Amino acid sequence: AAQVRALGYPLFEVEIEPSCTNHQYEVAFRSAMARIRAEAPQVTTIAFGDLFLEDVRSYREKFFDGSGFNPIFPLWGRDTKALADRFISDGYAARLVCVDTMQLDGGFAGRAFDEQLLLDLPKSVDPCGERGEFHTFVTDGPIFANPVECAVGQTILRDERFMFCDLE
């Protein structure tokens, strides 16, 4: 919520259970699209940050077929190293909040997404975490009215695989 406030956008939350099925996810997503349609009928396009996973893009395109919303992929096909470098050089700040320990050492959880992180990533890890190696939370950047103030909290391993870092 603080992130959305700093960006000045409306927030349409979709609550799902941690262990929800894909069907439950789709029902919740469709419900959110109906709410957006009712409350913000001028919204006709939904952007995704997908970079190169064809199966994910195909799934999204099929999901949106006939929905009245147009999915777009503005980052599609971009070089992920160049994109990560630009994210940093443009003044964005982020932290790794989840690391898939099957792909990356759990010690990366909580680290700042910066030049040193990119240097430390194994060659097998995409610099943008496109294959789910890690997930980030963006705390600041040129389009933020103010930074999202948070401190790095504890890290905890969940499902014997994912190292999460709490931001407080």
C-alpha cells in the first residue's frame, strides 16, 4: 500500500491464500478485473513485466482473451543484464525479498538490488530473476513521490525452499 501511495496510483488488492490453486488465482484475478471495470472503466490495458518466458506470456494472453482488457509486455525481449543495469542507473532502489534456494543461495535474501549484487550473482541466475530465482520489492525511484521507508527484518525459510526476507 505504501508503494502504491508513493506512486500515486489506485490500489485494487486481490487476496489469495498462500497455497491457492491456479484456478483460485484465476477466479480472484477475474474478480479484480470486474472491480476495475466497474470502478475505473477507462482502464483497458494491463501491463506485465515479463521478459522472455514464452509459456508465461502465452498463458497471460490466453487468460485475457475476451476479457475486455489488453495485456501488454513493454519489457519483452529486452536484454536482462542491460535492463538491470538501467534500473540501477536510473535511480531505482529495491531489495530481494524472496530467493528460490534451489537456484540461488538463501543468503541473497534481504540484499539490495545494486551493482554489487549483479556482480555476485552466479552466471546461471538471470540478472532480473526472470526464471523465479528471486523476487524484489522496489522502495524508491524517479517515479516515486517519496521512498518507501522500510528496514530489513528477519529471514525465514518456507516450504524448505524459499528464503523470505521481511521488510518492516
